[in-house]
Amino acid sequence: MIIAGYKLYQLLLFFGLYSIIGYVIEQILYGFSGYAVKRGFLAGPACIMYGLGSLIAVIFVMPACWNLYMQIVVLAIVSIVINGTAALLIRMISGAFLWRFTIGYSLIGTAFGLLLVRGAHQAIASAVFMLPTWLDMILLLVILVPMVSQFIDGVARLFTYRRDMGVLENYRAAVAAPAENCAAAGHAICDHKAYGEAVMVTLQSYARWIKGYPRFRRATLNKVFRGCSSAEVADIKEYMHRVRTTA
């Protein structure tokens, strides 16, 4: 199959390479700002949004022969749409706002796409054409297999996260504050000990995401402690901390 003058496996190889290059550029740029990009979902060292955007740039933007201004506008629109779609899909799958749309990612995607269409892709494509087919296939497997595996695992975990949050919500309803003394104290949850234990068990599977992805941590804590007063949250967290330190 030939698409835009490239064989399918070559496009897939470009997708993998540009996913890695985009990820590295993103880390470098945010590193200069003193902020390290901490991902929980699709942690790297590749970001498929850059790979997808790059393929669109190579297949549709480059052949159009637009001027620089039009290229920037089209690439910016593509980058914004991909970023926004990713945030929406993660929201639909997980049931929580785990990915925040940011203009920074869109700007990086636009600049990366512009770099490719203005000459970088031709140089990379020339190097790929010089490689024997068997080496292309090996590179393709080495790059794509871990990416696909990580993607499938990430999507499965998002579905599991939605289910686990639903289970925790049902448990939360069971330990809500029916007693008069709890309601009088303004508590949303009466049995803090039981709820704290349920939270620890539920979130244990997401320890890496909670540690490495600040947005995921904030969204999860908002769901876990929704409706609780600050004093109530502090009490439950204190109990959880005591359990962890004495375990």
C-alpha cells in the first residue's frame, strides 16, 4: 500500500520515530522551564500525539505546498484538535478530568510539525530509504511493540479506573453519615477508618500514576473526598498515613 509516496511500514516507522522525537523535544523544552513533564498514562519515551500529528503533516500538509503562514495555521489547528480530542477521550473513558487541555502542548506540536514540513522530514525520510527493508522492520518492531503495549495497558487501566471509582463511590454511600452525631459534626462520611481502608485498597493499583501524574492525583483526590470538609479530609488522610507508616 502506497500513501503519499510512502509504503505503509515506512509511515508506521515515521509515526514511531516522530512520537519519540516529539517526546524528547517536549521534555527538553519543559526542562528549561524548570518543569518536568510527569506522565502517568503513556509515560514514554514516546508520545503518540506527536506521531499522529506528524503523519498528518507529512501526508496532507507537505503535498499542499502552502506558504509558511498557511502551514502554521493548519498545523496549529491539527495540534489543537489532537490535544483536545485526547483530553475528551480520556474524560469519556475514565469518567474524570485526568488530562487538561493546555496551549503549551499545542504550540510544541505546531512547532514540531513546522520543523518537519520545512525540511527535517526530507532528511529523516532519506535516511530511512537508505536502510534495507529488514532493518526497517526490526526498527518498527522495536519501536511500535512497546508503544502499542503501553497504549493498550493505559486504556485498559482507564476503564478499570472508572470501574474502581464507581465501586468506591458505592462503598462511600454505604459508610455515609446517617448517624445524627456525624451529621451534626458536618461529616459526609461517618466511618472514617473503614473509608480510609477502602481508599487505600482501591488506589493501590494506581500508585505509579498518582505519584507520576499530578493531574491524575488531583482529579482522583477530588473524586475520593468529594463533599467532605477539610477537617474530615485531614482526619481520613491522617488515618491512612498512620496505617502506611506502621505497616
